[in-house]
Amino acid sequence: MEAPKHEFDESHQDVTYPSKLDVKRSEIESLLKRRFFIAPAFGIYGGVRGLYDYGPPGCAVKTNLLDTWRQHYVLEESMLEVDCSCLTPEPVLKASGHVAKFSDFMVKEEGTGNCYRADHLLEDHLEKLLEDKSLSEAKRLELETENNQAGEYNGAQLKEAFARYGILSPEGKPLSDPEPFNLMFSTTIGPGDGIKGYLRPETAQGIFVNFKRLLEYNGGKLPFAAAQIGSAYRNEIAPRSGVLRVREFQMAEIEHFVKADSKDFAKFANVANLKVFLFPRKHQLEINKHLECTLGFAVKHRIIDNETLAYYIGRTYLFLRECGVKAHGVRFRQHLSNEMAHYASDCWDAELLTSYGWVECVGIADRSCFDLSNHSEKSNEQLVAYETYAEPRIKQGVKITPDKKAIGPALKGDAKAVYEFFETLASDKALILKDELAAGQATITLASGKQVTIQASMVKIEQAQIKVSGETFYPHVIEPSFGIGRIIYSILEQNYYVRQGSEQRAVLSLPARIAPTKCSVLPLRQKAEFTALVPEISLLLTSYGLTHKVDTTGQTIGKRYARTDEIGVPFGITIDSTTVEDRTVTLRERDTMSQIRVPIAEVGRVVQDIVQGRTTWQAVLESNKYPVVATSEDDEKEK
């Protein structure tokens, strides 16, 4: 592929990043449970590992993040959104490879039969070894490199590593050899024997099987992208790390369809100068450092395979940053050669920094034409696109000439389907059929699935110079796949801090757009003239589409601010004696704790403008339109 033709920053450097986020996980998990962001499902019955419920603030954060995702991708990139079935018949997942290969390696504890995921036990063991401060640099690099690769080891590699390190179960007991365990939930669709099926392990297959409809809806033109948000299900061997590894979860996936030789991207210039932290294969295997560079530099030097893939890396970075991920809290790690599927040309994961370490939250892969070609073969429905040339071209091709006089009388009702079979037969498969017909006859499978025997005299297949006005091809797919729950948890961890002062108070510094509630309404005291204004202000905020929380309890204003700060509410509206006099309220911003005085009639618009990104709190302060209020959050009891 030719290098981009625009200018971009060529500077780059290798940098060292922390291995874990320095934050007290127990404090965050206590907050999330206490304020009902996220809690174990079915808790009154003891709960089930790997299943979680989202409470009101958690549900609101998820909704706001998905709304932002739709704005960022579906709207701004003109994508086609679909909503497909979760129940999936077995043939679909056989074609996709999930029935045969969607597995993790499991080991069992001897005596108890307790099951563990093999690569996780290996990673835990390596993490403990890496805690040894006396390790040489060479040994540390060796262990870190193996830790980076452990998740992609096959059964033989895991068995060898377990033997080499003498790994036992967490209870110190011997373990079985690693064996594959398919992660899909199986079910029967319909009564009796029914149809064997599965709960979908990803949302992508619904897009692939609807490709013809989507292409037609798009006027037959490539490239285009389809998007889907929905639940997926994976029967994890041993769920751990809280909500980071669960059995039911929300996904948002994009399938960008493009011609194989057309992966330059018209809008790539928009992100070419964007600097990101990459973790390429070479850096993982040799120096264990990150590469800070522009996406333009990465494409030019073939660190990233093509512009389309790099564009989605750039857009993903911008989306994550908009949602509250810190600049130092996201990297893009390239899959090692042994991680990638044989059909993939390049794959990168957006990993976010958490107290558990770097966690894969978005996968961005160039899947070539694997999915469409496999579904075409197994379904006998050609999931292809057609490109019309500006001028006809002479090509070496395969000419297929059916003999209708021979086919009609012999095959009768199947004749039309046979003609359609020949019309859509790919050149390589036509040559295979030609070799089979050399024996006198061959069996073909029609689009309906019916098999028909044809004679060599019924069709002439020959290689020839042919004049063509276009070509039929399987589009390639660039797939960004987002794990919504993982992104949410990572954002919560990265935006948690404890405000120092006379009392240490927890704060979730969420962006206003993602925050579960946009503002609180707080009468300074429990006085009738203050509380009488609450319904008016509440109605005004609702008219601006702003979620809000009214708190008329008798606690100090400082404690009420603290209660909303810890669930991420960015703004507080306080009603006081001045409000009664001149119909202005104080508007407090969570992170700076600074306040301004705003007329009631204008406060909804001010907050909405900040939430929707039309302005910032700093810009509002600097405009000098609204006077700054000097206040202190004391502990005086309200009366």
C-alpha cells in the first residue's frame, strides 16, 4: 500500500508505562455496591459467579456511554444500525468457526474436580514471580514476555509451562492437563427435538448473514459500515476480576466492509496526526516498552497494516477519551502472530489501565473476507459485492457455457436453479468442477441445498481471455468490537479519587456527558420559601433533557455535595435567600468546587451546553457573564 500523501508528525519515542493503576480497588468496589452502580445478580439467593445487575446510576452511565457511541460512530460515520437475534441456529456458528474453536483451556483440580482457566493460573504464577525485586533485567524481561503471551498459548504450550513452573491449584493440589472447553451456551429452539442453537457469543454474525440486505439498502456501494449494540453470552470457566470477566455482557460492534485492495481511507487525514501509545509485536517481544507516535507514522512504517484499520484505532482513542479514559490509561496492543487467526492480516486491542492491570476493552481487527466467504459456502447464498469498471477490461478468466438443450430436458424443474448456479460460480471453483467432470459427471449443490448430478456434456468450462465490465468479490471486513461493561468499569476506576480536606471524600470525576445524573437541586435549608422553588427548577431542567436529583434532607450542604460527588454528579444547583430575592441560584462544579450565580431561567441552558460539549465550565467562568461566588463547604447544620 502506498504511504499517505498528507503530512504528519514523524516524531516518536519508546516509553515505559505502569503495569497497574494505583488506586484502592476495595474502596471503588465498596462505593459501586453501596450506591448500587453494579451488584452481583440474584444476591438474595447467594448469587451466581459472572452475573451482575446494573442499578440506577450504573444503568444511566451505560445508557449515556452507548448514546455517545451512537453519536460518535453511527451518526458521524453514517453507519447502518441493526438489531439481530440473540438465539442463533447451530449451522451459523459452525460456519463462523465458533462450534469447533470458540474455547478456552481448562484444568481440573485432582480430588475435587474444581475447574480453572489454565492461562489465568499461569499468569497469576508469573505475576508472583515478577514481584521478586532481585530478578535480573534479563529474567524479568523473559517473564514479562511470557506473561504477555500466556493468554494465547495452546494446550501443549500450557502443559509445558505448568510442568516447567510446577504450577498447582490455588489450594496447592495437582491439576489435570489442559483441555479445551467451548464457551457457548447451548439450547434447543422449539419444542421436542427442536433446532439446536446457542446464545450468541458475539453480535457480529447477525450482521454478516444480513450482508446482502445491507448492501442493497446502501445502494450496492462499498465501502459501508454496519453497527449493532446488544447482549452476548459466554460460559466462562472461572469468572473473576469482578465485572471484567462475566457470562452475560453488552457489546457494540462495527463491521466495515471494503474491497481488499481499497483500504486507504478518505477521512484518514483527520486522525493521521493523532498521537497514541502503541504496543507493537516487536516491542512486546524485545523491549517491553510502548511506542508513542502518530497514526500517520504507524501506517507509513507498516506498524499498522492499513489506513482503514488505523482510522478506527484513532476514532476509538477519541471515543474513549471523550468518555473519560485518561490519556495515560489507554494503549493499543498488537496481536502476536500466534494470537491472530490464520485469515486475519492485523489486529489491535485497545487496553485500558485498571487496578487489575491492562484490560482488553476493544478489539480492532482486519478479518479479511473469512466471514462472508464461509457463510456463502455453508448457506449457498453468495454474500458478494460487484464493482463496475469505468472501462471494460480484458482479463484471463474462466468462461462457463451451459448447454441449455442438454440441461432442460434432463433436469426439468431444477434447470433454472442450475443456470443460476453457473452464473454465480467463482472461477476457482469452476476449475475444480471442470476437473471433476473429466470423470464424466459431478454432483453440485444448488442454492436451495438440493444436490444435483450433471453430465460433462451439459456445460463447457474453459480458461479464456474475456472482456469484463466489472467483477464480483468478497468484501474484506474491518471489525472494531467494544466490551461495554469493561469500558465502564475502567472509566470508573480511572476517574475515582479521594478529595483531601477536613474529611476525606470520594469523587467520581466522570465527564458530564457520561455522568449518571447531570445536576442536583439543593435548597440550602428546609425553609418553605426555598423548597417552593424546587418544582419550578426541576421542570425547567427536565425541559432541557437534564437528569437531576433533588435533596431536601436536613444535612449540611457540604455533606449533600459529597453525596452527589461520589456518584459523579457534575453540577449542583443551590437555592438560598438570594434566590428568593432575585431569582438566581448558585451553580457549583464538582471537580473545582467553584460556583457562579445564574438566573433560574438560564441555568438549564448553561448546564445543557456543557453536557453536550458546546462549551466548558472553564469557558463559562472566563466569559465573566455570571459572577463567581466565594463559598466554603462547612459543617453547619441546616435548619
